[in-house]
Amino acid sequence: MTWSTADIPDLTGRRALVTGATSGLGYETALELLRHGAEVLIGARNPEKAAKVSQALADAAGRQPTVVELDLADLASVEQAAGKLTATYDALDLLVNNAGVMATPYLQTKDGFELQIGTNHLGHFALTGRLLPLLLQAPAARVVTVSSFMHTTVRGITQADFRRPAGGYSKWDAYGKSKLANLLFMLELDRRARAAGVNLLSAGAHPGYASTHLQTNGPELAGQQFMAKVMSIGNTLFAQTAAAGAWPSLYAATNPDLSPGSYVGPGFLGWRGKPAIARPTRTARDPGLAERLWEWSIEATGVDPALTVPR
């Protein structure tokens, strides 16, 4: 595939929300959407940092994004942010579920869920569900959920993983399961949207191995400065840039010919390079597991996504 960001169509008149847009993949995604004419909202939990990033994006793109205060590890914050967006806007064309944490020490969200599954999956499940009325008012809405090749390292997920105890905790197993959950959710949203006959396309993306703060954040939270340094050196030596890592997300978000339920990643061994269609694992494509995860997520978040066009 010879795709580049120059192939992104004119996005004038389209409104997009990108979570986790203050650095890394989210920043690069928001930047290109702005450059191609979209009205961009950036979700961030730190208002002061977000204000600085908003100005940096404006300086780089010539257009100012709007900051949306949003903490995906706090379901009350998700509800508040979605409520403000619904009260302010009449439609949302694109939601990029990008924010995430990786390989953190054992921590919990404000609602008592294991941090990685709570932030990476449950926060985005609740956000997407609460924003569906806005998305379904758009003529051709799209939801892009960012996963990882690390979903291939796990063989399943259970409801108990939402509140797994600290004893025996494996940070990489938890991360892999959160990324598996992202794909199960993305594909189930696609199935339900098509069954409901609504004009919403659900797609997934993964960045391969991209140099972002995600790799060092976990060790830093654990106070492991040496490991954070090792991860930083690994990024420098082996990873592609954050801008290149955002290409699959941008392709999934903007390609007018993308098929529903597509999963996009880097073309070279799934690690780097131009975007290409990737194949999720058999577990990620299990509709029975996806349906169970959907029901568990409703129970956990109190949000039941309604795929009906509001009148």
C-alpha cells in the first residue's frame, strides 16, 4: 500500500473527538485531522497540559482544537464529558478511542476496576455508549478503537479480569487482555451497527511498535527509572515515530473505502511501515466472547449503548 497522509480527504465540516491527544499517537492523529480541515476535540484528563498541547497543535496546524476534560479511569468524568458534548454539539462524525495505559503496576480506577482494563476498555466503552446519540446524528459516523499487537499474547478474558486482585498480578497479561477487549468491542459494535441498520462504521487500528511515552509510563509509575531508561533506548533504536504509528488510526478514520469491521496496522510484519489491513486473532473474532464482554461492560459501567437514531 502506498498510502500517505496526503491521501486523507478534505475533512471540512466534520467533527472529531480524539482521546489521549496530549502526546504520542493521539497528538499526531489530532494534528493530521486538523491539517485536513476537521473540527477537532481533544480529550485529556490534565487541563493545564491540554491547554499547552492545544496551543501547540494550533501553531502546527493553523487551527485550534477544543479541549474536553476527560478521565477515562473515572466513569463519572466520562459521564460529565459526554453530557457537556451532547449539550454543546448536534452531531459527532468521528470518535477515535486512542487513550490508554500500558504495563502499569497494580492500580485501580476510581470505580475499583483494574487500571488497564478500566481505562483502555471500560472507559472507552462508556464514552462510546454515551456519545452514540451524537454519532448517530452524523450522516456517516465512524468509531476507531486503537488496539495493539499485544492482543495476540492472551487467549481470553473473563468478567473477573475487571476487578482482578493484586496478588499474582501480571502487568503484561492485564495489558494484553485490555487490548483484546478493545478488538472484541470494536467488532461487536460493528456487528450491532450493521444489524440495527444505522450509518455507523466501527473499525480498529494498532500502531505496531511506535515511539511514545506509553512504553516508559508504566516503569515510571512503578518507580523503575532504570527500566524506563531501557524502554526509552529501545524506542530510539527500534521503534518507528509516533507520527508513523498514527498512520493506521488515520487510515481507519478517514479512508472512504474502508470496510466495516476492518483492523488496520503497519504493513511490515505488523511492526512498522505504511498501513495495511491486519487480522485479529481467532479469540478477538469470537462473537460469543464479544457478546459476553458487551454484557459484562454494561454491568460494570451502567451504560447500555443504544444503536437507534434519536428522533
